[in-house]
Amino acid sequence: MTQRLLIGRCLSALATALIPTTLTLAVLRITDDGGALGIVLASEMVPLLLLLPVGGVLADRIRPELVALLADLVRCLSQAVIAVELLLGVHRLLDLALLSALSGAAISFGSPAVPRMVVAVVPSQDRLRMNTRIGVATSLSAVVAPALAGTITVAAGPGWAVALTAVLFACSALTLGGIRTRAPDRGGQDATSSFGRDVAEGWREIRARPWFLACVLGHGVWHLVAGVFLTLGPVMAVQELGGEASWALIVQSGTAGMVLGVFAAPRLPIRRPLAVVQAGAACYLLPMAALAAGSSLWVMTSAYFVAMFGLGLLSPLWETVVADEVPEHALGRVRSFDHLISFASRPFGLATAAPLAAVTGVTALALIGGALVAAANLAAILLLGKPSKASSGPDPDRKHAPSSQ
């Protein structure tokens, strides 16, 4: 079952990573209007944010493999329809926007189900290793997918790239859908309880763990600041550091750092995993400081490498500790809140970076962003090991510290 879970997550990660590039190239074949492209890309985000709480409740009510199966089948269907339209020469932006919205709705249900599936299938002592493997697959997919989508689009057209995405989602659905888990433990809660009551219960689980809320808010600031950097960084690279190749080098260094961080997470003798998680997020101060200082290409590249290495450490450690500390019957709802903060913060940073920079200047905005990401994440460390009486354990940072492997 663990092998099936890993293969399914790899297929889904690659398919998900293909979508932004294939969709962008498909829209650009229709129009060069940047506003139209923005609308199509945003169409996925709106239902995703609105339906995440519903997805969290559903993930805690029924078997997670069924949710993953349906979510990936819906995404397969949406991509298949887009592929057919493009291959037939039908180019309607409205169709692309509506089908992207359908895909976003599917993500809102599938995302909270994945942590529950890992908990249901993988023994506690093996979860860090599994989360590491999933993290590596996700990181590599982010590198491979744009090149793969671009190559197929140039050689055969965007319709075939979208068709490949649909096939990958179909394979992922069949793989994950074949996993068998036990019926969800409702934690003594009435099986006929209302949606509102389920959401309230999930929020109580979050409030009972101040360390979780503090960490998630810190991660939200990370995503916000990352959106700012990913908007202003390319402009600086093109104008002051040697052109587009310079930004490509910075991005590639970040990818390498993230993959190395994911590999290192289960192998380092970490005694306080949540402290490492928050320190890793705080490392995003470095590229923001480099941006503010107008640093050289190599300084910027090195700073981004370290920041993304911190993200690589963060991902598997966070997934593992939260899965161990949050009761399984509430994990879907708790993680849906986590995903909601993350998914909402990055687009907000991307959207506001340029207007804010026009008012404050790039230097001031970068310094403020760097200070915020460091302060929010390092301050969360103060709450580690101090859960409320309702929390499930005396010290979430020490109780499940991974050993060196």
C-alpha cells in the first residue's frame, strides 16, 4: 500500500505541475492579453479557497482514498475536455476558465485527504521517510513539468500536453483509489452532525494547539513574502543582474536547495523538528535582504539556495509532526485550514508586490518583507512546547523528534 501511495502521489504531483505551463501556453495561443491569462489562472484559485473547509469536513467523514479518487477523476475530466477542444481547434477562454474552476474545486477536496491517507497507510515511524519521498517527487515535478510541457507544446501543440496531464490524473486516480483504509474514526462525534458543527470542531482542535496556529500563520507570512520576491526578483535579475538567464540561475539554485533540504530532513540529528521548521521558513529573510541591498548575482543565488533549503527541511518535518500530533478524526479539517492560509497568501503577495513597491520602493518593501517573515516564524518558536491543557501532548516539538537515519 505504501508503494501504491508513493506512485500515486508522484503521478498526481507531475500532473499538477504540468497544468500552469500547459494552460498558459494554451491561452497565449488564443490571445496575448495578460488580463485574460490572469482571469483563467485565477479561475482555479477562487473555488479552491471557497471550498477548502468543505473538503476538510469531507476528508474526515469518508475514506480518504475515495476522496482522492474522485478529485483526480474530476481533474482528469477537466483536462480531457480542454485537450479535446484544443485538438479540435476550439479556442474559448470561457471554457478554459470554467474548466479551471472545476479543477480548483477538485483540489479543495483532494488536498485535505492526502495527509489522512498517509496516516492511514504509513506507520508512525515511517512517515517522515514517506513524506520525504513525496516531497522529493513534488520538487522534481516542479522542475521537470515546465520543460516537458514546453517541449510537447512546441512539437505537437498544447492540446497534446493537456492530454498527457489528463492521462496522468487518470493513472493517479486508479492508483490511489486502489488503496484500502479503515472506516474513518469520528472521535466519538455523531455521524449525522452538521457541516457547521464539524467545522467548529475542527477549529477547536486548532485552538487547542497554539503552536499549530502560530506556525501556520508564520507559514502564511512566508507565502506572502515569497509572492513579493517572485514578483520583484525577476525584474531585478533582468534589469540589473544580466538578463533572463540570471533569473533562471536563481530559480534553479532554489530548486536544488529545496531538493537537498528534503533529502536532509530525515538524515540530520534533529531534536526539535518544529523549531527547525520555523527557522527554515525564517531563512527567507536572506533573499529579501539581498534584494533590498541590490546584491550581486552570486549573493542572490546563494541566498535563495539557503532559503529554499530551509523550505525543503520544513515540508517533510511539518507534515510528519502535524500527522502525529493532530487526532486522525480531525486531521482533514485541521489541514484544510493550513492549506487555506497557504493558498490564499501567495496570490495576495503576487498581486500586491508591484503596487506596494511603487509606493514604498523596492528596498523598503524587501526589508519589511524580510523582517516580517523572520519575526513571524521565529516568534512561533516561543510557543513550541507550550500547548494548552486540551492539547494532545506535553511537547509537540520534542515528542516526535526524528532521529538521524
